[in-house]
Amino acid sequence: MGAPISTTLIVFELTGDWQTGLAVMVAVSLSSAVSGNLVHRSFFLSQIERRGVHLAAGPQAYLLATFGVINIMRRPNHPRAAPEERLKAMIDEGLYVTDTATLETAMPLFETTNEVFFPVVNLKDDQMTLVGALFQVDALKAYNRALAATAAEEHS
């Protein structure tokens, strides 16, 4: 269950026997070590993880999933938009993100490819339409603002 201290204290309280409590402490310690190496998280965190919520990684990981690419991208009419020719070439190479993606899926792409921006496309009825470009600097600024707001909320 991921609560070794509670388990030990409950056994001490219910039995009142220090020998049983000692045996439980040894068993709980060993089982915690083994399960920690096999599962890497508690039963409850595993259940939450299956539902797509990544609490174990902390708020910084969860924040990435809350930002939609569509809200951060630069549209083609933006004064500092990416060159359309380069965007089309990147799409042909398979380097793009969809408009339904989040920063959780987009940020690793920046890391692995060292690109400054990615085309954002809309996939509707097997038709690919260019809707803008996601710049790494814009994604990092949005993420940084969210981290600062989270830190301010935690420390207020």
C-alpha cells in the first residue's frame, strides 16, 4: 500500500506485543525494499498513473500536460512567424506536432531534434493543414510562467 510506518504502528497498537511488532517491522522493511525495486511507486500512485495523472513526477511534469500547443503556437500572420517553406519541408520530413498535442509531447521533440520550432498541423479527415508553428522559446516561456505561478502559490 506504500504506507510501511502506518502498517507497523497499527500492528503495534492492535497486538500490544513488541515481538510481533518487531517481526512486522522486518517484514515491512524487506517488502518495501523489494516492491520499491520492482514497482517504483505505491499502489495508489500506480492506480493514478494508469488514469494518465503523473503525480509521482511532481507538478513540473503535470504542468506540461496542461498546455495545449494550439494556445502557445504562432499563427502564420504573426510578425515573427516561421518561414512557410521551412515549415512545409519539416512536414514532409515528418517533423510536426498536431494542434491537439500538449507540451508533454512537444518538449521531448525539441530535445531530440535540436529544432527551434515545429510546424503545428490540423489532422482532419486525413487532410493535413498547417495552422502555425510552435517555437521552443514560446513553449519554455509559458512553462516558466506556470512554474513561477505554482511556486508562488505553494509559498504564499
